[in-house]
Amino acid sequence: MELLYAMTTGVLTACGLYLTLRGRTFPVVVGLTLLSYAVNLFLFSMGGLTTDGPAIVSEGSNYADPLPQALVLTAIVIGFAMTAFVVILAMRARSEVGNDHVDGNKEDRE
Amino acid sequence: MTLLWIALLPLLGVLVPTLTAGRGRRYCSLATAVLPAVALVMTLLNVPALLDGEQLRFSASWMPELALDLAFRLDGLSLLFNLLILGIGLLIILYAHYYLAKDEPFGRFYAFLMLFMASMVGISMSDNLILLWLFWELTSLSSFLLIGFWSHQSDARKGARMALTVTGAGGLALLAGLLLLGDMAGSFNMGDVLASGEVIVADPRYPLMLGLVLLGAFTKSAQFPFHFWLPHAMAAPTPVSAYLHSATMVKAGIFLMARLHPAIAGSELWSVVVSLVGIVTMLYGAWFALMKTDLKGILAFSTVSHLGLITVLLGIGSPMAILAALFHILNHATFKAALFMSAGIIDHETGTRELKQLGGLKKAMPVTALLTTLAAAAMAGVPLFNGFLSKEMFFTESLATPVLGGLSWLLPALAALGGILSVAYSLRLVHAVFFKPAREAPPKAPHEPPHLMRLPVEILVVLCVVVGLFPAFMATGLLELASQAVIGSPLDFHLAIWHGVNLPLMMSLLAFVAGIALYWRHGDVRRFTQQFVGVDARRVFERILVAIGYRAEQLVARLEGNSLQRYVGWLWLGALVMGGVGLVQITDLTGAAGNQAIDGILILGAGMLMFGGVATAATHRYRLISLLMLSVVGLFVALTFARFSAPDLALTQLSVEVVTMILLMLALFFLPQKTPRESSPLRNVRDLLLAGSLGLVVASLNYAVMTRETLSISNFFIENSKPGGGGYNVVNVILVDFRGFDTLGEITVLALAGLAIFKLLNRLRLFIPHSDGEGRVWSPDRHPAILTSIAMTILPLALLVSAFIFLRGHNQPGGGFIAGLITAVALILIYMARGVAWAQERLDFPFQPVAVIGVAIATLTGLGSWLFGHPFLTSAFGYFKLPLIGTFELATALLFDLGVYLAVVGATLMILANLGKVTTAHRPVTEATEKDANATAASSSPQEPR
């Protein structure tokens, strides 16, 4: 189970990273979002993978680690705020510069 | 307490001229003089206590973490400097009153002057190393303002900049030196530092510390080779030169050496370095004073020379040498300030400072001529003037010291040479200006200045003469106190004019005879030196600055290629290296805990996640498809959270996913639908390799962590969630209670992002496409009936659900975040179904305040716990019984969560509704015209961008 989970994280990370290296804004934003999924999964797994043990106090004693969950919850919302900001910035850049290259300048790109 | 006021009054005095400048100059000058005068009187009132041997200290804790205390002391050395700073400062105010032209902003000038005075008094009285440094930097800044006061002149600007660069760089070195010094002494308190001289000198870091501190002192006191800024600072108005460059600022370095003398001077290194630098400075300055043709230039270089002389004495360091140094500080301040002010008077009344345009002024300005001659005599060291006494003492000490070992005989020889030059340039100054017939006429017909403008000069010259005639009576008391402060024990000395015929007297005589001869032949000397091409210090300085700037630009250009792709590549490469290094050090990737069992659903989920990820990357050129694939990943991430016992996360991820997709789709509408193929195959392979390897590293790392037993602090949260936070849902209790501060920061970021987006969308010019990438026009059916009716039906239901989720959040999965997102999604659905115009009509309130109020509620809830004497964000809860409903719980955490809820709703809608508004702003559609719009849209009229 852990192996499968780690492979998933790795694949998502690799895909996200590849997209952040593209030259146009939209794929980079998509890549960042993908990367944040991977990072959230990674962080979440730091407390170990628990089945059927939500961290809600009751008679049972098998609780998932609540701390990474709280941190990831925060990370999800912040990630949304950042994605929103970056994508609007990309729109603004396109309207100011006239193209959607990440460097804002077609001539300078490699 | 009076000590604090002595230091504070000049600082308060900065406000006086700015407040009274409107009332005319006379009023303003008088008002400005009041506070320093009071400070001077207060200083003098402390003298009896000082004579009784009292330790005058004031100390208040300021920033104890930085070892910075607001600590002041008044000992003999501070007394000497306070008298100079405040006394001469008052004379300067009077002088500047007449010196500045009518239309010049005198209020500003006085304010700068007072700021400078305050910082000098601060240096003189600081009882804490860091505080001393603080005032030290303040003198650099205020002197920059003063030197550059005539900011319309390029000379003044450049001179000010140079002074600031040199003294500012020295100040940084000094800070490092003082920090080392404090560390070595184990305290930043001046008294403790001065008492631990032996420990400091024995410390292995002593040479480094000494170098840094001396760098600070030498730059400030214009010692060779940092002297070059002083002559260029002469572009300042003359009152500034008279004040800063005779009595105060340049003496700050000397003061520092004297102040720290007991702590750092007890080594051979000190004696050799300080006395050598001093002697070179003395001769260099004296030589150029003889060569200069500008009146203030002569004075500037002679100041450099005299500062060198004092430095030599401090380097020699014997008790009598210290006494001579302190005495010369006093004497030099009086005669040099007088000379500067005379030079200013001459400049003011003739319009020039060039020697060749001056001459024969004794007829037009007899009193000024007399005063200048007397002051110059003091500078040359003529008997019966104060300068003679300290110069004799200097000669005596130079003969007595063994500082340079076998070469110690050099010192008196060079001292005598300095004396010769000093006589020659003093003579030249007086003779060329007042007695020699003029070669060219000055720009203005010279006449005597207003009497009160001359008054400061008269006072100072009288002091020169009286001290010269009755040294024992005038100066002994002050010098006893001052020397005791530096040496640490009372010094038995007797100041007298006549010591009998001895070697120092012979040296003085030699200096006079040879000096007069040198001036007699100085035309030949000048002709001889003119063969050499002079080096303009300012040119060199500026060339160095330009070269540094150029190098920096080159370096930046090499590092930064203006390509985000390259930066990101380097970033990931760095991450790869660091992560890889960490992994290599692990011996066994699989830890002790091992793997849990796999089932079919897990394989399916993982497969879908990987497929979604790869498909997102593979189809990235077709952006809409790529986005759809991304949403697959998002959904399965939510399911993953649900599978692994994180219901809160699953709910949050699901609602965020919806909002993110709507947002990205809206944004995609304004961006190109496809990405051109532009990456070279090589680049693609490179990127794939980089991303792939980093993915492998992340996967290995993840696997390594998961298969190991983890030590978590979470048991604390699980155990205390109910008794401490009053909730069963530990995740929610962590968010709103244990780690509430993080959450507060987070919703603040969210609200800020919303505000930033709001500003980014302001006046945005957009490319509105009239069709999608394939050339198909947008659907004319803009508000589909099914969507509209479903959205309308869902809204109340969704609001109900969000209220439910919000209220149960403390005990069951849910809470402010999720409830906020559900509300936002429901509202956005209405916007999408009915259009912004329709929705706005009915939901007529701005979302910015909602977000801000949310953050405010959360903050105030946190602050509320202060009212009950608890730390920030302490929560309280209790159980209440209501008839019919039963027992329920109320916690302040609920109020905090309400803040979170509002912030999330406000920020999300601020982002999406504003973006949505942009799409429709160009084609406002009302209910009445909607049908027409639909009809014309069918005939595919392209919507032009505005």
C-alpha cells in the first residue's frame, strides 16, 4: 500500500514539475496545481496511512494523526488562493504584454 | 534623570525650528537656541557632583534581547565633549543666523543642525556600546544632510555622498568591532567594557576587533588614507564646516579612541598602528594645507593634520600624552571653529574663498583681520596662545615615548617637521588674505560683517588667549576630570607657559624659524610640486564606485538571464541535489514498519491518479483537455483523503476542487486555448529527465518515511481535544484552537489574495474570443433552463447544509472552511446560471468587506482572550441548556470559526465574482434585451475586444 501511494506521489510530482518548466503561463499554473496535489498527498502521508480511524474522539483508539491533516487542510486553502492569484496574474500579464509567455517576451525566450 | 534630559533636549530641539520657522528667522533662531542652552546649563549643574567623585549614570532597559539599553553617563570626558558640542553649537546657531541668505530654508537648516547636535551629545554620553553606535550612525546621516544642504550644487551632493559612503562604511566596521568587543568583555555596558581591558587584550580576536574599531574611528576622524572626504565636505555651508569639521563630527573618532582607551589600548599593536597613522596624517594634511589655494581647503587640510596630531598622542598613550590629547582637542576646537567662521565671514563679505582674489583685507576688515590673526597664531602654536601649550606637550611626549623602539627618535623629528609646516600654512593664511596686496579684485567690495556675526569668533578668540595666558586657572579643572575619565586615576599635573629652556622649546623655536623660511620660499616649493600631476580624490572615489556598480551589473547579468524557465530549472535541480544527497545517506529504503496490504480499489484509485497526472502533462498543449484531466486528479485526491481517514480533508478538497476548476475555466476563456509547440526536443528531454528524477526522489523519500515508525506529537492533541478545546473533531480543534494562530494567518492570506486579485482585475484590458479554438462560436443559450432551475433549487439547500456543517464542525467532520466553501460554491452556481447582472441585482453587497470582517472577527476573538488575562487566542467553552432543544455547547472557537467562514466566503466570491464580472462587463445584458442578444448571437457577430 505504501509503495503504491509513494509511486502515485512521485508520478504526480514529476508531471507537475514537468509542466512548471513549460514556457506558457497556463500549463505552468496547471503544473503548480498538480504539484500542490502531490505535495499535499506527501504531507498527508507523514502521519502514516490509517484506515477507518478518523481523528474524531470516540470509544475507539485507532486514530489517524490529526496534525498533518490540519496542516494539509490549511495548505489546500492557501494553495487555492495562490492558484487564483497566479492565474489572474497570467491574465493580466497577457493583457499588458500581449502574449502569454512566462517571460512576457517572445523574442527573449530560448 | 537630568542625564536623560541632557541627551533628550537637543533631540526635542529638532522639532523647535520646524515649528517656529513660519514666525521669521529672529524668532526661530532664538527658539532653537533655548533647548541646547538648557542642556548646557544642566551639564554644568552636574559639575559639582562630578568633582565630588560621584558616578553619574542613567540606565533604562530598551531592547534587552539586543543588549541595547538606554544608558547614559556623564564623566569628565563626556563633560569636555558636551561643553564643546553644546557651547560651540550655540555659537554656530548665532553665526548661521547671519550667514544664511534671506531666501534659504533656515528652519530646515536648524533642524538638521539640532539633529546632528543631538547625535553628538548621544555619542558623548552613551553608556552602552550599541547605543553609542546608534548615535554614531545618526551623526553620519545628519552630517550627510548638512553637507548636502545646498543640494542644488553638484559639489555639495557629491561631497555629501562621499562623506556618507566613507563614514557609513566605517560605521559598519565599527558595529562589527563593537559587537566583538562586547562579546569579549561579556557585556555591552560601557563601565563593564572599560573595566575588562586585560581580558580584551588577551583575547585571540583582539587584533580583528581593534582593526574594525579603528577603521570606524579613522574614517570618522579623517585619518590617512580615509582623509579624502573631509576636504570635499567643504562644499557645506560654512557654519556646518565650523561645527562638524572643527569641533564635533571629526572629533567623534578621536572621542571613541579616548573613550575606549582603557579597554583596547593596552597593546603594542595599538601604539604602533595608531601613532603611525596619526603621524602620516599629520604630515600629509599639513603639506596639503600649505599647497591649497582655497581658504576652506587650507583649513580642511590643517584640520586633518591636527586630528593626526591628536591621534599620535592617543597612540603614545602615556598619561601625559592623553592629557595633551584632551587639551589639544579643546584648543583645536576653539581656534579652528574661530578660523572657519572667519573664513565664512570673508567668503560672505567678499564673495570668494580663493587666495588669489583675496589680499590686503586688513584695511576693509580690520577687526576680522585681528581676530583671524590671533586664531591663526594659536593654530601655529605661538607662545601665550592655547595652541602653544598643547603643542609643547606634544613635543615633550614625542621625545619621551619608546613607541617605535629603536626608531623612536623619528617621532620628535617628524613632530618638528609638522610644527614647521603648521607655522608656514598659518602664516600664509593670514598674510595672503589680509596683508599681501591683492592680485585680483574680489567679486564684492569687502566690508566688516554685522557685529553679532563676529561675536562667536570674538568669544572663541578670547578663549584662545585667556587659556593661553592662564592655563592653570582656565583648563586645569576640566582636564583633571577628563583625564581621570580616560586614565582611570587622578593625574597630577601642572599647566604652565614657561618650563625653562628645554628641548621642546628648542623644537618650537626651530619650527618658527624654519616655518617662516618655508613660507618665504614657498613659491619655489609650489613650483616644484606643480611638476607632479595631482590626483583628484573625488575622481578616484567616483571611478571606484562606478567600477563596483559595473561589476555588480555584470555579475547580475551573468546570473540572471531573464528567463523564468531557467530559474525554475535551477530551483528544481537544487531540490534534486539536496533531496538526493539526503536519500543516499539512508542505508535501507524500506523501514521496519513495512507495507500494509493492497486491495483492488486502492489499485484502481492509484491507477486513476497516475493516469490523470500523466494525461494532464501529456495533453498540456490542449488546455481544456489538460484541465479536465487535472480535475480527475483533484477528485481522486479527495477520495484518497476519504479512504485514509481524513473526512475533513476530503470535504475541503472536494469543494476547493470545484472552485478551482470554475476559476481556471474562466481564466482559460481569456487565454489562448492551445499552447504552441515551441520547446525543442532537447529541452523536452532535459525537462523530462529533471522532473522524472525529482519525482523518483520524492517517491523514494515518501516511501522511506511511510514505512518507518513515526514519533508524533499528535497524542497530545487527541488527549486534550475534548478537555482542552471542547470538541471531538481533533482536526477542527487544532485549526480553531491549538493552532488557531496559523489559521488566522491563513485566512489573512486568503483575504489578501482576494484583494490583490480585485486590484489586478481593475482596468484590465482583455482579449475576448468570439469563438473557441476550433472556430465554433459560443453557445447562444447563455442561461440554460435546467442549470438555472437546479441552481435556484439547490441554493437554499446548500446554505442549509453549510450551516449544518459549520455548526457540527467542532465535533464531526466540517467547520468554517468547508462550510464557507460550500456556501461560495452555491452562490457561484447562481452567478453561472443566471449571469452576473442578475445575481448582482439580488445579492447586492460587496464581498471585500465580508472577507475583511471575517478576518476581523477571528482576530478580535483572539484578542478577546486578553481581556480575561489569557494569552492570545485562548478559547473558552461552556454548555448551555435550552428548553426543547436540549444541551448544547458554545465555544469562543465557534466565533473564531465564524470569522474563518466569512473570510472564506468573502475571499472566494471576491475572486470569482469579480472575474465573472469581467466576462460580462463588455456586454451588459438585462432581462429585456436578453432575447435580442440571443437572437443576434446566433448570427455569429464577433464580440470585439474593447
